[in-house]
Amino acid sequence: MTLKLTTEELLAADQAEVLEELRSASKLLVVTHENPDGDALGSLIAMQKLLTALDKDSLMYIDAAELPLPYEYQFLPMDGLVSAPPQDLDERTIVFVDCGNLERNPAEALQRPDARTVNIDHHHDNTRFGTSNLVVPTASCTAEIVWELMHDFELPLTQALAEALYVGLITDTGSFMYENTGPRAHLMAAELIEAGVDVHGIYRQVYEGAPFGKLALLARALAHVERYDEDRLLVARLRAEDFEQTGAEESYTEGVIDHLRAVRGTLMAALVRDRLEGLGQPEAGADGRRLRKVSLRASKGSVDVSAIARAAGGGGHRAAAGFTTSLAWDELVAFLREQLDRQLQAA
């Protein structure tokens, strides 16, 4: 007779396998997804510090095209960072953190089918692409999973490690305001603060000190908001020329969509921006059409924006997701309206 394991037993088995994989590997490379956010960077740095504390030969990798980091994260210590795959990559176990699928890090060197990979993540639609996988959808952020691993390894919580974990925690929970915030998130925060995290100092680094170009870009986005279906869907658009004329960088779009999501009656908010390449020119896809990055946010639990993103080749969380598309503007809006209506009809 075959006994069916419970979710908790399967998770415990996955955790034990990942712990053993990390213990046994002598050389590792820690990576995350492209356009890394606070949780991606906090988890990346924290995992690097854990492996270094275990006396491992470990490096962090962020592609040179992703550097410098957005201004709000430039204060983070990046000891052990390389911007090109190391020459001995085939000898290293690759540790992916906060990466829902392998395609979210497009570096060709990381796509080897024979690579040993550890996949640590909290996205519920994670494809479990790793040789070993620790996917905890109930975790508030990937940093929370790394924090748990720190306890499993019985490693000390230094202030530098605590600060990296705290950045991951506050950015992915919206400073404890998003629905993914659970009791463990607050317990984790308490322990990190006891370890010396300067709560106000990190808040100022991450959320204040914005360049004027970010304010100018926000003004452009809010001036071009379109409302559909009795305001259930709000869509803002940023074109390549908006970035060029305001002197803004792509990373300055962080937080823009939250203004849309907060509007009364909104069930889903979307921010559509042109993807840029050199000199602020719009990037084109294989079909020659302009590529756009679409960020989605849900305001009510009845809407799962990750399902909409997956339908367009992307992914994410129920309340926050995204995808890249070459659909024309009218086609894209029609797609978003249709997908939202489909979910509301099903509900």
C-alpha cells in the first residue's frame, strides 16, 4: 500500500534535501531573477552570507547589464559579486533564489541541462526546475525561507545578514501591509530588529531619497491613466519618450502601480511601459513589434493576476504579477479586460 504524504511532510523532505545539497557542495554560485527587486537582492545577499559562514567557496552573480543596481538598493553590501559567469561554472552548484522559473534569469550559461541547481522560492507558480527544490508558497518572501535555513544551519544572525533579510521582508510585504504578511513575517522582523537592524535607516534608504526623475515619471504615468469597466480596471502607460524626456531610468517605475491599486473600486491595476534598450530606444521583439513590460496588481482576493500573467507567458503572485508582450496597445487592453471579466464571471 502506498501512503500519500501530506504537504507538510513533502515540504520537510524538500527542506532536508536542500540542506544536504548545500552542505555537500563545496563551490556554489548564487543567482536570482533579472531586474532584481528587494526580495531578490536581500535573499541573494543573505544566501551568500550563509554559504560564506559555512566556509563555502561561493559567489553571487548579477549580469553586468543589470548594474548598477537601482538607487534604493545601492547601499547593500555586494561582497562576492561577479558580473559574468565564472570560468569554473561547471564545477559550481547554482543556487537560484526568488526565481519562479528558469527563464526569469535569461543568462545562457545558467541554462545547462546537466547543472546541479538548488531552487529556493515562494512563488506559488514556481515550476520546480531545480535538481533540488524548496518552494514555500505560504512564506511572505523568499528572504523568510533563507531566514529559516539560517536557523536550520544554526548560524549566528549578524547585523549585515539581518539587514539583507529585512530588505527582502519589507519590500515583498509592502512594509507588512500586503495580504502575504503572516505571523512568521512579524516574528522574523522582531528577531532581525533585535540583531541590530536600523528600521528607520533602512526605510530611508529604500523609500526616500528619490531622484526628481522618479517624481516626473510618476506624473507622466498618472496623467495617462485609462479606466475601464466601471473603474474595475485601471491602466497606466509609460512610453520610451516619457523616460527620455524626464531623464528617468526603468527602475523608477517601482511603486507607480500602487497609486492605481489604491483607487476605490479598482479590482486590478496595470502599468504598461515600453522596454528600453540603448539610449532609451524602445526594444523590439522577434516579430519587430515594440516590447512592453506589464505589471499587474490585484486589490481584492477574488482576482488572481498571476493567472492572467501566465496566460501571456509571465507569472508571479496572486496579488502581484507581470509579463512581457509585443501586443499592440488596443490588443493588450482587450486582453486584460477579457481576462479580468473571465475571472469575475467564474467567481
